[in-house]
Amino acid sequence: FRRAHTLTVLFILTCALGYVTLLEETPQDTAYNTKRGIVASILVFLCFGVTQAKDGPFSRPHPAYWRFWLCVSVVYELFLIFILFQTVQDGRQFMKYIDPHLGVPLPERDYGGNCLIYDPGNGTDPFHNIWDKLDGFVPAHFFGWYLKTLMIRDWWMCMIISVMFEFLEYSLEHQLPNFSECWWDHWIMDVILCNGLGIYCGMKTLSWLSLKTYKWQGLWNIPTYKGKMKRIVFQFTPYSWVKFEWKPASSLRRWLAVCGIIFVFLLAELNTFYLKFVLWMPPEHYLVLLRLVFFVNVGGVAMREIYDFMDDPKFHKKLGQQAWLVAAITATEFLIVVKYDPYTLTLSLPFYITQCWILGIILVLTWTAWRFFIRDITLRYKEIRRQKQEHRQEHRPEKDKCLSNGDGHSALLEEPNGGKLRERKL
């Protein structure tokens, strides 16, 4: 049925595109015709994928919605591969075909500088430093971490990623001026207010979704209009709920998987800033926002596939297709950054930053070795000693019984007294 449906939709779409091209006169603009042909080809591929691609773990609001984002992932990965194989100048100028205002070098905004919360030197507005930082990225931080919490579904992992990214900004501010921020901008506005509040609201939403009763009823079987509207709204909520319990310290496999998830998450976050830096895109450009919307949709599916893969005791189960695509997209974006601006990436870290990262890596490796190797060997050794002691205690009464004279006293200890009694009887 799906194949017949696919062929029907493709036939209708092809006829519609052909009808449009026949009605209008083909312009003599090569660039315009190329863009129009590429867009039409992408639409045909998306139409095919939405009806024919493999279903993912989510079924609401509709499986076709998630198949659409899977196909968009393929298109985006192909676009990144194309950009990767261009020269730096051609790749930046190619962005003009998407938006004529791109392809121009833009200055990076520095959020550092004067870090006084209360500036007595400014008589007009002593709190001008705070108002300067309150731009459109503040609600973006909040909603971003709210949605990331819905994807990760774990408070500790969200807080670790949030704090780790601030340390990355401290470490890489010599490469990107955009990372240079005041201390209170890092820890008060970002970690506590924006990220922390977004994580808190996300966890409250997760708690409501876990307690919600999932009893679905057909739309036409609901008698009232209020019930029908409520059912339509709930169509955009999950069909059922799965609580994520990552348990990173339960085994070495889960610990390495959680570390890999955090690493890819942080790399995708860094790619956001480095891509707009090397491709000359302003932070408020709609392409930056579209990329974030894209990662919100595909990231949720990828996290669910990763969790199902980790939580399944069968090792032969394969990792989901969306998870592989997200990993490939993140790696390709990083390769574009490396190719387009290797000078910025090779700027050496300050010495104290290098010391801090080496110390942190050593601590993580030491804890890993202790938790999954040394601790297990110690516990196994203690268990063997305990079993040996129990074994000795079980065999000790039999030995004492063999040496006793029947009344519970040792025969060897009463041998002198027995000799004296025999002498008295004689």
C-alpha cells in the first residue's frame, strides 16, 4: 500500500512540476534555473522519503513528520559534503546563492570588556552592562536548553553539558572573540538563569509527561467539541512515555557511551559558532536558526535511538539511522571548519588552560580506571576472602568433633586429669 501511495504521490508531483515548467517560459538566467532545478529535485526526494523511508521510534504527531526530518538530514549532509569539497573562497561565495547578503566578512561581537555590574562612572545608566547583554540570545538560551532537556531527559547530564560548554568558552576565547564574556555573564546569566531555568522547566515538563495517563481515543468518537480540540492538541504529545535512566557508572560500556554523547553534544554546540565564523554568517541570520530547529528535531530521535541501543541487552542490535546521520553531520561540519580556517583552530591554548584540561583528563581517566578495573578487582578479592573464611568456618566444627571425647570436651586437654583418676582408682 505504501509503495502504491508513493508512486501516486511522485506521479502527481512530477506532473505538477512538469506542468509548471511548460506553462511558463524558461528564463535565460543560468543561476536561477540551476537553483530552481535543485529545489525541485530536493522536493521530489523529500516526497519519496516521507512515504518510503523507514519509521523511527516516534509516532506523534505522525510518523511521516519524522521521516521528513530524516530525509532533510540526508539533504543537509549532502550539502555539507558539497561545501567541504569547494575552495574556501568558492564555498563562502556559494552562500550568496542562498542569500545575496552573505559572502561578506563580518566582525565578531565581543561580549567582554567592561564587566562591572554597577558602573558608577556612567551617571545615565549604571546598569548599562547588564542591559547590553540582554539581547535576543537570552530567550534563545532558555528555549534551547528547555528543548535539550526534553531530548536528554536527565538533569545531571544537562548540567554537565551546560557547565562544560562554559569552560570551553573560557578555553577558546582566544580563537573566537564571541566567546569572550564577563564572569557573571558566564555563570549567572547563562548557567544559572538561562540554562538553569530552561533545564528546570524541561524537567517539570518531563515529570508531567511521565505522570500523564496515555489513553488515546479516536477523534470522531469524542462527543464534545472541547474534547475534540483537546485530542488534537494532545496529538503533538508522545504516544507513550519512556523514562531515560542512563546509569553511566553501571558498566564501562554505558560510561563510554555517555561520555561519547556529551562529546558529540559539545562538538555540535561549538560547530554552531565556528561555522558562522568561517562561512561569514551573522549570528541572527535565519540559516543559523534553521540549523538549530533542524538539530532539535533530529536530535530528539537520535537520543531515543541511542538510549534504546544502550538499554537493549542484545548486542547485535544496530544503532538507529538518525543517530548515525547526526554523528556524520557533526563530523562533517567539524571538517568544514578545519578546512576553511585551520589557522584559527591551531592557535595554541594558553599554558594555564592546557594545564587545567590535562588535569581534568587525568582525573577522568583515573576515576574510570578505579571504578571499572581497580574497584572490581578489589571487590572480587574481598569476595574470595569472605568465601574462604566461610568455608573454613563450615569445616571447623567437624574437626573439633573428631578431637572430642563425646561429652563436648577435648580429649587432649583432659588427658592429664584422666591419668590422675586412674592412679587414684589403683
